[in-house]
Amino acid sequence: MSALVDAWPQLLSGLGTTVFVLVTSAVGALVLGTLVTVARVSPVPVLRAAAFGYVQVLVNVPLLALLLLAVFALPDAGLIAPLVTTAIVVLTVYEAAYVAEALRSGINTVSRGQVEAARALGFTLAQTLRLVVVPQAARTVVQPLGNVLIALLMNTALTATVGVVELTSATNKVNLVQAQPIPIFGAAGLVYMALALVIGLGAGRIEKRVAIRR
Amino acid sequence: MSRTLRRRSTIAASLALVASLALSACGGSDSGSSAVPPSAGGGGDDALQEVYDNAPVAEAAALLSDSTMAAIRERGVLRVAAALDAPLLSQQDPSNPDDIQGFDIDLAKMLAIYIIGEPNIEVVPPASETREALLTNGTVDVVFNTYTITEERAEQISFAGPYFVSGLAVAVAADNEDIAGIDDLGGRTVIVGANTPAVTAVPEQQPTAEVVSFATDPQCVQALTQGRGDAYVQDYTLLAADAESNDGIKVVGQPFTEEAYGIGLPPNDPDFKDFVNDWLEQIYADGSWAAVFDATLGTVGDGSTPEPPAIGSVPGS
């Protein structure tokens, strides 16, 4: 316990980085995922194929492989950026694929009648998607999106392997000196659990508020 | 599908599943490998073979009944926690998984010869955080893993030795002329290994340096050559091996700390610790330790062989 108290500033700074990476990648993934879903359901075959390819590639490659590629292989091709930036970009791109899949399942729940009615009212494709389909789709998949965000939280811990000083990395450094892994890593685990609970309960509350009663 | 055809295809599918599980299980168990001494493949290997042939073997009286060493002899194999990817210290040959060479692993083989008579070892590669756990729960008998002796660690496990004294040194990109040692690292970005003593040593010496850590040594070297940091602080022996194989980096200055390596032993076992320390005294005295050093770490130094350190000279050992 004293080990935790002594290393308080380090652990807090690590937690700050975790939350920063989590929030930034979450926002990015939600935006990018929505765009990919829109491409996936658009009438343009090239866009549909591109979105399909994007999702299939990214859900089938391990995140660690992507992180190692981005941090250690891209600089040889000339693309070097600060570690935190690289980690956020990779997490955004990776989780956007899962967001896209979740949203696509939501779009499938919107009945055909809605699209036909929108067309009958003279909406363009963009208006149909923006005003009719995506709002309804998003409101049905709040809980799955919450799960994707929890997975994103756990994946921020993986960025420790490529040098980002977030909570897991900071905990590791403290343990290196103290050599008391059970209380130290246990405490870090509890913090992650608390963050995941916040996301999960938040998603539950949002879902109750925006649920569509048919 | 007819019932017979369905039954046959179910049997075929389940056989295929069992076969693939069995094969994957075979593939997955190569983390524990029993090493044989390297066969003649160069001067260094011949010299080592001679060392193994002449390695001391414990007298039967030294193996007290009901002791750890008697149990190891009974079992016929020494379980060692050692790396598989540390050049000159414990490096597995990728084309021959049974062949692991290096300073740490050769000493482990000699300890196995001392206890059992044959260099039968089973290697479990540890992560730095798990070495204490592996010893306390009995998964391994000894740890030979450039295991620095610290008092915090000595509270949980025992150390024999020290068997080698090294230190942290600084490496920079080969074309860097600005940095000549640890004193020039103020305000710079310094790369360190994620679970090494450098994590605490660099901020102690240079509080203004920004420290970036990566998981493995190859990743740190890559980061240094790609320009993610101005310098890489790591153990002198590791840096020397890296500089030897990679022209893009060079070691500058002398080691600025003293890191004593010890053999990790299970806690609360003074008989085993005395036994291993006796063995260390023997190989220091008869020149085997020096021969192993010359064949491994000595190949990248300036040719001189250091004196073996005094056993018990470091707090915690």
C-alpha cells in the first residue's frame, strides 16, 4: 500500500494519459465508424467494397501487430510521429471498424418502410441517412457501442508495449522498484474496472433515454 | 445428407479437430526446451565443450538428502528461467531451438552438470515482473537472467553470487557527435528498456531528461536508429552486443552505475544458497568462469577478462 501512496503522482499522470487517449480515440472511432457505415450502405459499389475491405482487414488483424507496425515500421517509410499521436491514430482506425459493424447492425433494424417513406417525401440519400436512418440506427445500438468503447479502454493498455506512458506502463515502472505485483497491479485493475463501469453505466443510462418506443 | 454420410463426415471433422489441437499443442510447448551443449561449430564452441568436459561435479555428500539439489538430481533436469533473445547472454538459435548459447545459459548448464552430471536444462523464458513468482511457486529452480541484485528483490527471493558486475551505459546513433556520456543527456529524450534498472537510474542522474521506454531491446535499438530518442541507456553488455551487430549505433563513455547480477534462488532455502555459492567459488577458482566469459561476453569487449566478483559483496546477496 505504501508503494501506491509513494508513487501517486506517477500513477495519476499515467491515468491522465489513459483517459486522454481513450476519449480522443473514442470520438475519432465513432466519427470514422459512422462514415465507414455510411459508405457500406451507400449505392456506390466502389464505396461499399472499400468499406467492406476496411472492416474485414481491421477486425482480423491483432491490434498489437498494428501498433508495432505503426511505431516501428512506418518510420522507415518516412512517417514518424510522437508516440501518443501514433497510438491514438491506430486505436481510432482499429476501433472504427468495430463501431462500423455495430452501426451496420443497427441500420439493419430500421425497417424498409422508413426509407421508402423518406424517398416518397423527396429526401435525398444524404438527408435520408442523416435525418431518418442513422438516428434510428444509433439509438438501437447504444449498448453495443458501449461495449466497443470498453474494449477500446482495455486496448489502451496495449499501447504500453510501444512506449506510451499510460496507466499500465506507469504501474509497471512502479512495480519494477517495489516488486509487489499483486497490490500494485490489483489497484491498476480496479481503476480500469471503475472506468469500464462508468462507460457501461453511462451507456445504459443513455440507452434508456433515447430508446425508441414503437 | 444420408445418415451414414453425415456420421462419417462428423467423425472426419472431429478427427481433424483433435489432430489440429494436438499439433498446435506440440507447437506451443517449445517454450520449455532441453538444451544440449553446442556441438563443434567454431573455436568458441570447442573451448566451451572442453569447459563442459572438465566442469566440476558435486560430490554425493554435498547433495543433502531432502534438499532442493537432491530433488533436482532425482528429477534429472534443472529448470532455469532464462531469456531466449539476449545475444551473448542467452540466445536461442532460430534454426535449432535446442541450441541456446551465451554467458548466462552456459553457467546454467555448468550448474546442471554440477548437480546432475549432465547439462540437462529446461528453459522457461520469464518476463521481468514474473521472475520472483516463478521462484516462489516452484516453476523454476534458478533464474539466470541478468538478474540484478536489489534489496527489495532479496526480501522475496534469495540470490547466490554476484556472478558478474556490469553497469548501465549510453548508446547513441553512429553519426551523433554531441553526446559523450550520461552527463550530456540533460534535457534530451532518452530511450530505456521497459523493466530495466535504467528506468530509475536515468531520472536519478538526469532529472531533466525525458524518458521513453520500449518493451524489448531490439525495439529500443530500432527506436534509437529511427530518431525517437537521442540516446539509449541499457546494460553495457547488451549495448556492446547491439553495437557489434548494428553499425547504426555506438556506445559512448563508460558504465555509470554498478549492476551486480545474481542467480535467483527460491526463498528460505539456505542450504541451496550455500550449495550454489560453493559451486560459484569452485568455477571462479579453476578458471571455468573466465573461460565461459571469454567465449561469450569477452568476444565484444577489449579483450580483457575481468576478475570474478566477491560472493556476498552486494547488499541482498
